[in-house]
Amino acid sequence: MNTKKITELLVELEEDKVYDAVDEAIAAGVSGREILKASQAAMATIGEMYKREEAFVADMMFAGEIMRNILTRIQPLLEKEGGKGATLGKAIIGTVKGDIHDLGKDVVMIALEGNGFEVIDLGVDVPPEKFVEALKNNPDAKVVGLSVFLTSAFPSTEKTVKAIADSGKRGQVKIMVGGAPVTEVVARETGCDYFAEDAAAGVSFTRSVYGV
Amino acid sequence: MAEKTSVPGVCFPWEEKKKEYEEIKGDEEIVKTWWEQYDVHAYVHLWFCVIGL
Amino acid sequence: MAKSMEDLYQERMERYKKANRMEKPDKVPFRPFAAELAGKVAGYTAQQVTHDPDLGLDAVIKMCERVPGIDAAVVNMVYVNTSVTESYGLKYYRVPGIQLDADDSFQYMEPQNDEEAFMKVEDYERFIEDPNEFVMNVWLPRTSNYMVPPGEENTWKNNLAWMKNGIAIQQYFQKLGANVGRMRTDTGTVSAIAGALKAPFDILADKFRGFRGIAYDIRRCPEKVLKATEAIAPHMAWNCIATADPSRNVPCSHWMHRGATGFFSEEVFQKFYWPTLKQVTEQIWGAGIQTIYYAEGKWARNLKTFRELPDKSIIFHCDKDDIYEVKRVLGDKFPISGGVPNDMLAFGEPADVKKRVKQLIQDFGPDGGYILDAEAIMQQDVKVENFIAMGEACEEYGYI
């Protein structure tokens, strides 16, 4: 069975129809990994549309919601197949200490996962030492993403970068920063490597770090 | 609180309150004015919780 | 003879009114929207200005005394006082000094899913039928740790919560009023805004369904979303007008949120956000009140749409948009505020700030209808010396 239909319906955010297509594919014996691949292709397309301002944060969130429901449907198959298969790389993301906004972070997470990356989500109000600890536990992670919504959390962004440097892990990773008030100036002044203007830019940067 | 009060500025309408009195022996206007005075404050207060907090 | 505080106040009021009405004032008014920054100027922590109403309001008075050239200020730009919200167990704020460090800003915790949302997807009909009833009987109890909805077993904490909610808010407003008076008599500064508006779609998205909820609802039950915005619109207008400046000297404020570019498509904006916002703005203007469109984020896509509003009915505050583009598109119809980047205020030097202010005044001052402010609300990341430089530059170059 052709999984192209799943990709197309997910791009169009046709929720009920995409679930039907997934159920049909499962019934026809398509593997969980194939269905996952088709769904990820749709997420990548939505990410591209986002870059062109043809899709928006609300669409990304809704696509993420549909994706979660697809994953629930194919979970038993994936378990039998030994998991989701290889990923393109790993990124650690979180909203910096003193800031509990999660929307931007979640959109980046949806975009990265949709593009085939593994994401370690540290949540919100994340103290610098938690980023350091996550880097120790995930020595293969090459990208750290800092989400900042409050201008008052700029100092905490700087502290996070410094803590990573002090731990000796700075050479291991590239740090990107994004969020409503963030600019090139903020990225530079806080010691980050890259200002991710939106989720799509975050994906492009992560791809470039991994050379994929 | 009236069962249904979708009108802005009113929580417990005077018309409904008035039914609770068998009669108003003195000046009804005084009773009505001050009933509505507190009722409109309750309304603004209620929506302040939504808009302002 | 030195000017009295009242003379100074009248002079500043005249200036502020003229700029808001697109006339040319004697000087470009400086109307900084400073929140936790006021505390930093006064030497208070974020916890002190957020949780202690006396210190929070006092900070603004001190700011008006210490920063030169402020024409109009907001006495409660730290708009939530968390001692008030804690008094009745409000759930959705993280409070500096409690869950957050004493120097962090208070923050709203948005519902993550339908289970946490203060309005569930199945509540739409009830909400649409009677928003008053829903807010009182469903929404308030769900947002409080103590309040109990009708029909459930009552508790002493519930009784106390309703009482304290009433007392705390009432007391806070008394203090607010007193400090607006103090700002006038002690510092000659105008209280910049009175009355608050939220777009019906924003209030639904922020406080009732959450962003995630509304993002799903516009796909799954669009007609209900639309009806809900229509049901809430009359209440938004009524409350704004009721709490606005009775003398109609100063505008009301509209904190704009999810209509910004990036969150939703233009189609969603035109269908769900704009019709009721337009209706409410016109109704408020009909009552003689201007609205500050505090356009958080980027709104370039919608600038032309705002032209549908009556001349001078709004003051457009520019955040992330290019203020020159905003001036080009809206400058003939509406006054404009903003222009000093927050990253410059946080990381730049006073000389940078002065240069920027001088440029803004040169470019926008001569036409009138320009009010000096930062791009976004100023928090504790702003350097005090940069804030002072803003005021000094406005005094130095602002007389046009």
C-alpha cells in the first residue's frame, strides 16, 4: 500500500481522514516504521510551509497533536519492529531558568522530531546545571536549544551558556537560542552560536550541525 | 446569581430580586438603586478576575 | 517662579493628549511602559513589587521622581499583584519569591491540554449561552484552589476564598486610586491608561481554552469558537467602557496577543480575531475612548486591516514591526508609539539609546502623533542608566 496518502492528508491537517488512512495502512500490513516515515515527511513539509509563512504555529501544534495520535496507533507495531529506527541526531532543548513559557520550545520540538531528530526535552524553568547534566548523560547530542520568552530571562540565558562552558562541554555542542524577544544581539551577548528566528531556522541549524 | 444573565452589567437583575418582596412599603427607587449599585460592582469585579488577573 | 506640580501635570496632560490625538505637542511625550524595571529603579526586588501592593505602587512613584522627563506612566504595569491572587488561591500564576526566585518575573502558566483547561471543549454551549454564568459558576472555581462550584459540597476555604477575593481586589483598587493621585500631586505625572480590553479571541485562547486548545478547536469546531467570541464581545466592551477614564483624557489599553503574525493564518485572523475586535473597538470609540493597540510581536500582515477603524480611534504601539513601515501604512490615520529596542536597553549603552531616541524624534516628532516608548514592556533586564538616557534624550531633543 502506498503511504503517500498519509503524508498528503497530514500536510492538509485532515485529521479524521489521516487516521482512517493510517488504520487502512495497518490493516494492509504496512510496517510501523513506514507509517512513521510517511508522517515525518509530512511534518518536514509543514516545517517548510512554516518557513514560507504558509503554515503557522497553530498548524504545527495541531500537526503535532495528530502525529501523537498516529504514534499511539502504530505503537504496537513499532514495539514489534524494535523501535522507531535510526534518527538523524540528537538535540537537548529547554526553556531557561526563570521562564516557564513552553509554546516556542514545543514548536521547535515538534519540528525537530518531525524532521527525524531525537529531542531531549528538559521542560521549562530549567536551571543551567540541568543542561550540563543532560549533556553529560547524552554525550552524542551536538545541539542545545535554549528557549527564552521573557526579556528578564536574558541573564539566565547567559548563565546557562557559561555553565556549559565551565563544565568543559562547550566544545561538544552548538547552542541555538530563540523566542519572541530574542535577536542577533541577544544571541551574541549571551554567548550563543546561533539565533533561531523560528522553528524552521532551528531545524536548518540542527541539520547543518549534523551535516544532514 | 440569576440562573441566566447574559446581559452585560447585570448579575442578579432587580426584576428578579423584587419578586422576593411581598411589597415595598416605602420608596422602591432607593431599594432598586442600591441593589443595582452593588450588582454592577459584582459584575465588574467578576470580569476583572477574567480580564485583569 | 518654579512650576507647581499641578502646572507640570497640566502641561504633561496637554502634551500627552495632543500626541494621542495626532496633534503636534510642544514636546514628544515620554510614556514608558515600565514593569519590574520600576522596582529596579526604586531598589525593590521583583517579589517586592509583585507581591506587596504598597511597594509595587511606590516603585512607580519613585521611578517618576528619578527618571527625567516621564510625561505619563502606568501605576500598575506589573499588572498582577500576587498577594491578591494568592488570597483566593488562584492557580495559574508562578509567583516570584514562592515558586520562582525573588528576582524573577511572575508568569502565567498556560493550560497544557483539555484536562487542565479552565474551559473544556464540551463547555462551549454553556459558555456561549451565558458567559456570566459560566465565569461565576465554572471558570472561577476551576481557576482557584479553594472555590467550589454550585452543587459540590461546600467548604470553609471556599467561603473564605470568595470573601477574600472581594476584599483583596477592592483594597488593591483603593490603593491604585490613591497612587494615581500621588503620582499627580507628588510627581506631576499623568496616569497613562485607564480601562483594559482584550480581544474576544485572545481572552478565549489565553484564559479559557489555552493556545493548544484553541489551535485544535478552530479545526475541530470552528463555529463554536466563532460563537464564543461573539458571546464574549459585549462583555469586553462593557467592562472596558465602565473602567475607562470618565473624563476621556487618557486611552484604554488593549494587550494584543495571538493575532500576531506567526501564530495563525491570515484567514484565521480575518474569521475569528478581527470581526469582534473591530466591533468592540468601534463601540469603545463610540463612547469617546481611544484604545492603545499594544501590538506584541509582529503585526505587519494586519496593518492594512486596522485601517478599517475610524481615524484616531486607536494608538498603535509598535513592538517587533519596523516602526518606519508602521508609520508609512498607518501614520496618516493613527498615532504611533514605541521605537526603542529592548535589546538595546538591556545590552547597549546610554549613548546608543540617546542616538536612537534623537533619530525617532527627528523622524516622527515634527508630524505629531508620536509617543516615545520602548518596543516591549520594560522589565528588570533594562539597564537603569539606559532608561534614564531615554528620558534625558527626550528632554534634550523632544521639544520640536
